[in-house]
Amino acid sequence: MRIGFNASLFGSPEIRGWTRYGLNLINALDRGGHDITLFTPYAVSRELTSRLSPGVKVIHTQTPRYWRWLSIDLPKLLKTERIELFHTPHHFGLPPRSPCPTVVTIHDAIEMQDRKMRLSDLRRPRELPNKLDHWLTERLARQVITVSQYSHDRIVEQRPHLRGRVQVIPNAADPLFSPSFSPLPLQVQEQLDAAPYFFYIGGFEPRKNVPFLLRAFAQAKLHNARLVMAGGAASNAPALKALIKELGIESRCLLLGRVDDSWLPALYAGALSFVYPSLYEGFGLQICEAFAMGCPVLAADATSLPEVLGSGGELFSLDSPAQLAALLTRIAADPACHEQLKQRAVQRSTAFSWDETARLTARVYSKVLSRPEVPKLAQEGRNALSNTNATELPNAVL
């Protein structure tokens, strides 16, 4: 199949969840023999370019305004390149008038309620383009892919018109998480100081629930173990540092900030456990990364995390830090418990594979291509713009 992808997020050198999903799916589809072309108005970052399969074609149009590219340039390119199906891997970015069937991956429903189109949005020109992009994409897509049953159920709750058009296909760990990982740089090894540590990698925004982890770690009173945290925005660090000081665990907490991708396999592999206290996740890709590195996993009993964790680790309640504190203490004190959790992680890792994800995704493509009719709501989405030329949209949109 000749598949086109929206690669507009590939311009950032920072590889985050959505770009990691797109990158690995694209490479796996290429390995599966599909003809893949990426379309973007922005130059693809050097880091992502170096990691794309050689067979993947990139068409960068250098269009100065995103909506002109999406509405005018992209449909023309899809037709010129004879693309059979166009897929956007990140919630938004389907052209209003696509010459071929379209698919979107919606990873979660976290912001769906806030992104409903309202008349009041016309008075908020800075918010309108983003909402319009999401609104159109949800209506134009022939098929929606999501990454967990939990996300499927929440998406259908928020968008009942998508019922029957949402397929669950899980993520997997990036291939860089393998036994042949690179050692940590010397300066990081010196910071770790050979001490046993628990590991967290992710954002520091409220839904990630990092203060809960800090309180549980403080309650465990593990004076010979450390808590190492990577990721998060620099703007969130002062509040966390203040809490760390208040809890009296400054000497046992290490905030690495954003780290190079190449460091992550070793950070997982060397940890007593990866701990994920998040309040809401559509999938929780870090759990798969930990599995791939044989790292014991402790995850919150919340949203999609139990589904992804399966038998690969231990859940803890978010009612109180006490249960997590007890698990931290047990893992630190009992080598047999640590080894058992490690084996469970390794076994669970076999349930996730990008090649399998690509195979299931290609099956969705084939299903869409076998049904030439346009779903009613997708046609309504097109009709909403049928009398509107892209150049008539507000300047903030163009």
C-alpha cells in the first residue's frame, strides 16, 4: 500500500510520546513492505531523520502557514504522489478535502472535553485553529486507532459519533530499549554514585502525580536508596525541589532534567524499579520501556495502567502513599522480590511489538480501503467547508 503520514510534529528534535509512536510505526510499516511517504510543512529534525528507515520518503513543502499547507498544498501532493490512504498519528492534521481515505490515531481523551467546538471560540482566535483542526480530524477520519481499551471507552464516551469506528492497537517499546544498550556517560554515573535507586521518567505536570511519589519515597525511609527522576519541564522543577526539601529527602533525590534518549535504557536497566504514579494515561509507554529492559515496574491502579501492566508488575492504590512506600521498602530489602518482578517484566515485554502493531494497523488500512463509501459524519465534516475557501479562513488560522 502507498501510505502517507502527517509528519508535522517531526520538526522538533525532542522525541516524545506521539513522535515516538509515529516514528516506530512508520519504520515497522516500511519493514513490512509498504510504500511510506511523510508530508510536512516543516523540516524534519536531524535526530528523527537519522532514525527513519532508508525506504521512507519525506516531502517537505516549506509552506509558511500550516493551514494553507493542510487545506491546499497537502491534498494536491496526496493526489500527485498517488497516496492510497493518509494517516495522522497525533490527534489532528487531516486535510479538509482529502483525495484518499484517512485514518487518525487518538492516543487518549484527556483534552477532548475542552476541545469541543463552541460559538464562544470565535472570540478566541488563538484557540480556534487548534480546536478546528481536532474537530475536523475527528469527523473526517474513516477510522480511528487508539492505544488501549481504556482510551477506546473514554473516546466513545466523549465522542459518541465515533462508536464503531475506533480500533485498539497497543504501542510497544522503541527498539533502542534492547540488551545492547550504551553505558551512561561518566558524569551521570558519578551523580548516581553507585547507589541503588528507584527511577521515574516523564512529565512533572499535575496529572503525572510526582508529589505522590516523593511522599511515598519519604515515608519509606530508605536511607541507602535514592530516587532518580528524569524529564519534566524546567518550570516545574522549583516546586518539586521545595517539596523535596520540605520532606527532608534532598540528599536522596536526584533530578536529571531532560536526558538524551541514549541514556534511558541504562537508567531503566540499573534501577531497583521504575515507578509510575500517574493519575491519567492513555497507554503509559514508559511501562513498555521498563519491561524491555527487564526493570521491575510499580504502577498506579488508575486509567489504562493496569491494562498495560498486566502481570508484568505490581499496582498500588492512589488513596494513600502507604502502599507504594511498602512496595519500595520490600523491593529494596528483598533481592528475591526484585528478581521475581524482573522476570515478570521480561515475560510481559513479549506482549508488545512494533511489527505486530504495524501488522494490525495495516489490517485497519485494508479494511478502510475495502469500503469506498464515506461515513456520514466524515461527509458532513467535508460539507461544513464545502462553501469555504481556505483563503477565507481567519488569519490566525492561516
